[in-house]
Amino acid sequence: MSKTLTKTERKYISTAINFNYRIENVGTNGIGFWDGDKIMPVKVGSVCESLIQKGLLEEFAQTRYIRKTPLADDYKCKNRNCIKGTIVVYDEEEDDYHKQGECPECEGIGVLKSPRNRKINQFKYLGISTNGTCVNN
């Protein structure tokens, strides 16, 4: 199963990864809302199902909510100056931050095409350090 995300999937899951929102109140018509806010509707369809199959989203509370999994955090852009897809730099002369454009690594979305450090993060999630000892004792 491919863990590389398409641009549509990356835009879909970016709200969950960047803002830590979940989809609530999924009705029979396939429309949910980010964090239950009626101003931010989201369609729960084929893109959402493909992200569930890849293990990045999960259904819980009898399919009333859909939230991101710990594996989804590996797709967040780790560029030092990237904040939700925008490069922000500090200008010492003006003592202020300035936007410098889109991040080249995540293409302005804030979510990478493929995960980084998946093995290390997977071990940390399971409670095992990289040298093989148990962390949660």
C-alpha cells in the first residue's frame, strides 16, 4: 500500500495536521464539519476513505468523529522556517517576522508527500527507544 499522498489528499488532511481539528457530526449525506463548526464543512467521501485506508485518519465514537492518527504527524512539514506552508523569517533590523512565500518542501500546504523519520516516530509511538529498551516503564 502506497504511503505517498496526492495533492488532493494533502490538502484534505492539512486541516487535521496543521490545526489538530477533527471531523464531527458526519451525517447520512456525507457532510461533516471541522471541529463541529458549521462554517467549515467538509465532504466525507472517497478522499477521506483513502486516507482511512492508509492509516492517517480513523473513525471513532461509532463513526460520529474522524480524527488523525499518530502516523499522520509524520507528514507534517519539518522545515525550520515553515509555518503551515508559509516560509516566515525573522528580520533583526525591523525586529519583526516577514512572510517570504511558499515552502518548497511542502508546496505551501504544510503536509509532505511522504513521511519523514517514520521508523523513529513509529518506535516512539509504540513506547520503544531506538536502542531496543522499553520507554514506558
